Amino acid sequence: MAARDESARLTAVNDADLALPTEEGREALPQKGGGGRRVGVPSTALFTDQYEFTMLQAALKAGTADRHSVFEVFTRRLPEGRRYGVVAGIGRVLDAVENFRFDEGVLGYLRDQRIVDEPTLQWLSDYRFSGDIWGYPEGEVYFPGSPVLRVEGSFGECVLLETVILSILNHDSAIAAAASRMSSAARGRRLIEMGARRTHELAAVASSRAAYVGGFNSTSDLAAGFRYGIPTVGTSAHAFTLLHDSERDAFRAQVESLGRGTTLLVDTYDVAEAVRTAVEVAGTELGAVRIDSGDLLLVAHRVRQQLDELGAHDTKIVVTSDLDEYAIASLAAAPVDAYGVGTQLVTGSGHPTCSMVYKLVARADSADAEAPLTAVAKKSSGGKLSVGGRKWAARRLDEEGFAEAEVLGTGPLPEGLADRQLLVELVKGGEVVAREPLDAARERHIAARAGLPISATQLSRGEPVIPTEYHV
């Protein structure tokens, strides 16, 4: 899709409807078109490494803090064996930039700890990001070198955003990439995110959001449902069965409370006996049974056969128990209707970060607004080289319409790529211009993944599914 068309598609709804609550009253506000609620949060200004502030102080004293600068977020390589990356967290980045404010409490802390001097504190007291941000829209795929985000403004205002932007994008994109691989392996079967108990309580909410972008259908985490409008699910654990005098009593209590369409957990004691009891209690209208242990492939086949013999042909089978994309793929031939995934999802299935970096790629020679930009880049050895200059990004397609190369450049855009540009405007003059419902990012990812060569969904280790080409 052309960059201008995508930008139009991302046009924010009425700004007044998206205003964050004040510090005094952080009530939750409904978000139009998103199904969730935007929740007020404290200042994000201290989600920052100290050296951002020491660089700012030194640059202010040297008179270089106002030089126009361009920073880009990218990764030099994908996690080992991965064929593509998934951009997730863009919406959270926009919230973080809006909330990057220095109130009296934050300024007092910086003063008390002598992090920066008084002139710098005065500069921070009026901080509002006033620059521009362009980036890959959320849900899009990326490859080594892709300028996932471009932050442009004065050096002082841009350098402070490095840590919070990287912490969001590295985490969320890692979870979304794992979710995407699991979604491919599931082949259309439903996926439930249930990893809240396996990670930090706030990371759990972000993980649910990223998993939804990557292809999951629902979450067990109510905070994620409340904040982002993600469908929530959940019925009972083994403790509920153990609470009652018999499994039959537990099933009866659950069905009487939640109805015949509920999901009954059948592996607390004997699976075959539990399935028989479940159908006797709920009838053939039983919604589903959940299996949380054992040889899932074998048990699923046995349970399906038993359910059919009992006349419960429409009763679904949900499996859980430390699943990852490989376990899901191994169950492709099993009569499974849905998967619940926890630990492996919220830890990125072995790759909890994307190793994205935030690098200065161009800067002006003076604070003059008309000063031209000079490309800059780190040149040291050790695999940390980068390409200087403000970049455009486009994806070239083959004759069949599938991606064949990620094309990046600082010079003229090659003929034929004008309508394949990937960067869209997210923030203009400090104002967010590209909010969208989470479902839009989810749908975009499905389309972006479908546009890759078929080998992208292979779980075997391999190189990025398309190469990155530079035009400089």
C-alpha cells in the first residue's frame, strides 16, 4: 500500500476523545473504534537510562543540543533462525511519547540525586517532544536494517526518548514474532494467550497486546481486556475440581454457574472417566473440554473418539501445557480446536528481545533551522557497523506479488517503488496523527505475512526470507 494511503488510513480520531487524563484524576477513557480503554499512566520520563540526561546536559553546555537530528530504530540481525520480524508496540510508543513529561516529583528526584544541573532541570521543566516520528505501521513485518522507527527533531528532545522506545519495541516485537510463528503453526485454530502468571504483571498486559497483533484470538488477562479491548476467556483450574468432594460435583457446579457451553478441565484424575462424567453432567451441548497434561497428541485422539461415541460431536477440545510453535505444529494432525499458550509466548519463545538499537544517522552542523543534514554512522569493528543518513524503505515484489527484497536507501527512490514505501507518519510537530484500533494492526500483520514467500512460515532454522538491499 502506498505510504500516503496508509497514512490516511491511520488518521487519528478526534483528539479530544484521545486526551489522557490529568495527573489529578487518572480515570479510564473509552477509546473510539478500539474496544478497549485508554488508561492514564504516570510520566514516562524516567523510563530512561541516566546517560540520556548526562548527554543532554553536556550538549546544552556545548551549544549542540538544538542541532536538528535524525535517529533510527533498527536491528542488525534477526534472532537466530527467524525468517522475519513483526513490528509491535507502536501504539504504546505513541502513548509513551505523549506522557514524556517532567512534573515536580520527577524534577525533584533528578535534583536530589544530582543527576543533572539546574540549567538542564530548567530545560526539562518545559519538555514537550515537538518533532516528527515516522515508522513501520504496527503489524508490519521487518528485516535486518529496516528503519522500524525514525525520530526527528532537536538532539536534546530526541535523545531522551531512546530507552523508553527501545524497551517497548524490543519487548512487544519479540512477543509478536513468537505469536506469529505460533499462529502460522496453528493453521487457523484458535489461540489463547495465558501467560500472565509467567511474567511481570505489567509485561503481561503488553504481552497480551503484542500476541493479539501477532495472531492470537483472546487472552486470560483481564487487565489486557480492559485496556486494549482484547477478548478474554477463562473457566476453571484444577483447584476448582479439588475443592469439591467429587469431580461430578465440580462439573455440576461449573455448568450450573456458567452454562452448558462452558469448558470443563478433564485431566485432574482419570481423563476417560472425566469426559464421560462431563457429558453426563452437561449433555451433548457441552462447549469444550480442556486437556492440560500427558501425551497431548494421543490423548486428544482418544478424547475426540470418546466424545463422538457419547454423541458430543460439537464439543471442542482445548489443549494447554507448556506449548510453543513446535508443539503446536506437532499437533497439526490431532483433533484439537484451540491452544492455550503461556510461558513460551511471553518469553518470546526463546528470544525475549529483538536487539533493536536507536542510532543517530544524521545531524545538522549547527542549530540553524536551515542547516543541511550530514549523514553520521558508527564505524568501529565488532559487528556494530551502521549505515548513516535518513532512509526511506520499500518492499519490492516479484511477478506473483510476493515480497522479494527489503529495499532501503538515502538517495533517490528507484522507479517502481513509489507505491511500495513502508514508512508512515506517526507524529507531526509533536502531535500524534496515526492512532488506530488494535484490530487494524492485527489485520495488517495477517496481510503482511501472507505477502511473504511461503518459506517464511517454516519453523526450521534459516536466514531472513528476503534480503535487505541498500541504495546509498
